[in-house]
Amino acid sequence: MLAISIYFRRIFMANSTYLDKKGLTVKDLVTIGIFTAIYFIVSLLGGLPFAPNPVLTFYMPLGQALLSGPVMMLLWAKVPKFGVATILGVIVGLIYFVLGMHWAMDLGFAVMALLADLIAGTRKYRSKKINILAYAVMCLGPTGTYIVFFLDPAGWASTMLSKGTPVDYIDTMKAAAPMWLLFVILIGSFVVGVFSGWAGSKLLKKQFEKAGITA
């Protein structure tokens, strides 16, 4: 019996190693595609109350972070593999670029999503706390446009004017944006991301347990 037990344990360990090394499958890519669409819609809904207003637009990343946590946490539970967040971030960034957002927001989505992949991957996407941290980092992606706005206001304005943003909108933004607001945006997006990820983990507790994700 001991020999049989050892034999099956070796088979299990071998299969586990194989699954860990296995890349993204077609099924995984389909799942990522579906969740990317959901993530984009949810983040869009979260940002819509802020984006049209030149005074409130600075809080758009916080709105995006608030609603998207459960989506990202569930996606990692279903596809715990490297590249999931990166693919999602690149696609969402490209969609926002097509919609007229500043290139720094689009680049931010891709870079922060890659960093989130690296962070969550340190525990093979099986740690709830690390996944929440990774998602919070990912939420900093949309802040890229505001970083450029504060560091290079003339360049930012030139880019957005070429995309059709009204001059009055940009002037109102400049008048309503003290430098300290950048830190509010960055810290606020991260904190809201932590809360959203935590809330998502609570809502999806059964799915997490099924996926083998621990605290």
C-alpha cells in the first residue's frame, strides 16, 4: 500500500509540475477575452461619472478601480497563469487609446498589468493577499495620463487637443489641479484597488476555495 501511495503521489506531483509549466491554452485565451470585455465595460462604468467633468476627471482611476476588482480576482482564479493580466491590460489600453485617451493612460495599463502579473506570479496566483496587492498595483495604470498632465502640462494639452478635447475643458483642468492632487490620485487609486480586490475576494469566496487560493 505504501508503494502504491508513493507511486500515485509521484504522478500527482508530475502532473502539477506540468500544469505549472503549461502555457495559455485556447480555452484560456477565450476566457481572457470574455473577462477583458467585462473588465473594460465595468471600468468604463466606474469612470463615466468623473471623465466628462474637467474638475472630477482626476478621480476617474479611482472609479475604475472600485468596480473592477471582482472581475480581475475571478479571472485569476479561473486562469492562474502568467500573461493573463498583461494581455488584459494591453487590450484595455488599446481600446481606451482608440476612444481618444492619452497615450500615457494606455501605456500605464500595459505596464502596470505586467507588473501585476509579476507580483501575483510570485505565489503562482494562489495567494489571496498577493493577488489583491497585484490588482491594486494594476489600478495605477490609468493614472499614467495624470502623471504626464502634472509633469508636462503643455505636452499633455497638445496631445489631447489633437484628439479633439475642447480648450475650455483643458483650461478648467489646469485651474482645478494643484500639484498635491497627483498624490491623491496615486494613493487613492491604490487604496481603492485594495478595497475592491478584498471585496471581490469576499464575494467570490467559494470560487477561490475551489481554485485553491489561500489567504
